[in-house]
Amino acid sequence: MGTWKELVDTTSTQTLSGKTLDTATVATTQSASDNSTKIATTAYVDAQAAQGDKTLANKKIWVGGSLGMKAEVDVSGDVTTTNAGVFSIGADAVTYTKMQNVATANRVLGSTSADGVVSEVQVTTAMIATDNITSALIADEQINSEHFADGSIDTEHIANDAVTASKLAHDLALVGNVSVSGNLTVSGTHITTATETLAIADNTIVLNADLTATTDVDAGIVVERGGSGENATFYWDEGDDRWRFGTNVEADLSTSPTYVADVMQVRIDGGYNSSSEEVPVGHLQYHSGAIYVRTA
């Protein structure tokens, strides 16, 4: 006898009871990778629909549009990304307008330590690299003497011919040996030396060198004898137009007193004679081939 089969009307609703569905026809836990014609549960379908489209081009992201629809877009502008999800900020992309404003005056954004957080800090000397402040960054006439350490200015740091007479004190005391390689010009009224030895290489000493016209002032050399002794003089007598030597208390090269002196006359021909006459002290004269010298 044949087997009766129950027919299913596809145009109406029917209730299946007492029937077992083959596992090849329906599954309560459908697999996402299964592309068969299995019947899935409502929970599975909702989960799959919630995930949306799973395909996305390389280095693109989903962005919702104004209509609420998603779209694939490139990550562009100042920020880029890799397909591993690594984002990078472009060079010079972070401008000052993108940064926090400085709240305190005379501050900069930075850190006082290598791993510190960027914050408002004051610039200190420790933050300035060695040799970073050059002369071009220093305003003119801003460094004064209080900023020089003692002994910091030596001869190597003074330019040649930079120290002029106007930079020297009026009363200048030099300690140690002083050597002048050029000409020495003294414009004062006195030169005083306390040396024990005076050596002059020139064989001619010029006195009254600043005279520009005939003078009636006697000129010569005065030897200071000290105490109450009269100074010794050797000078040119402008009045008598001759050399004189003798003693002079006031050391002003005034005319010395005269004495009766023995005079020896030496002639050019080698002969000589002596005579006594009144002549000034130390009278030395050459006239008409004769030299007259007081000998007593």
C-alpha cells in the first residue's frame, strides 16, 4: 500500500505540528561564512543586518553623510592613516592658532625637563644653548662695566690702537717697566724722574727747543747740591753771549758773581802766557785765537 504525503499550501498559513525539519534545511545558529540555503533565526538575521556592509577600500573610513547614509572617504588633510590604523599629523600642521593661548605675560610654551609636559614657562639661562647669544643679538651700548668679570679684559681682547690718550686717566701711575717704541711727546710743564741712572743715546741735548724767536733768557744745567750748599750751574749767558759756570743759590741761571782770577791765555801757535784780570767765575771764552779759563 502506498504512503500518504501531506501537501503544503504556499498561498496560505499552516501550522506544522509533529514534524521534524531536516538539519540540512534549517539551522538555529547559522554561520556567517555559510552561503547555503539554510533557514536562519531572527536573532541571527538581526545581528548580521546590524553589522552592515563589511567591505571597505584600503585606507578608507566610513563617514555618515547629512542624510544619515554612510560613505567611504579618504583620510586626508593634516592627518593621514595606514591600513593598520596608525594616524600621523603632517609637518607644520599644528599652527599657533591650534594651540592653547598663553595665560601669563612674558611666558613661552615649553618644558624645563626632557620628559616634562608642555606648559607655560619662563626662559632661563639653562634653556639657552651654549654660544647661542651672538653679538648681533645684543643691542648697542647695552653692556656696561658691571657685567665684566674682574680680569676678563686682557690685551688679547683690546683692538690695536684702541686705547687713546683720551681713555687714560689724567694722573696715571705706571708700575713696572715701560717701553716706548715710538716717539714720546710730553706736553706738561715738568718732567720729574727718580731714577738713579739716566742713559741717553743721543750725543746732542737741545734746550729751549720750543723757542721761535731770539730770547734773552739764560739756559743751561743746574746741579742740585742739597742742604745749604749752593747749586752748581753751567749755562749760556744771553747778556754776555758766552758760557758760564759757577754756583747759583736760587738755581735760576742768573749771572754769577765775578772774581779777580788768574787767566791763562793759550794761543793757537802752542804758546801760552798768564795774566790777572777781573773776570766772572768760570769764565770760558774763545776769541781771536785764544781760550781764557779761570784757574784759581
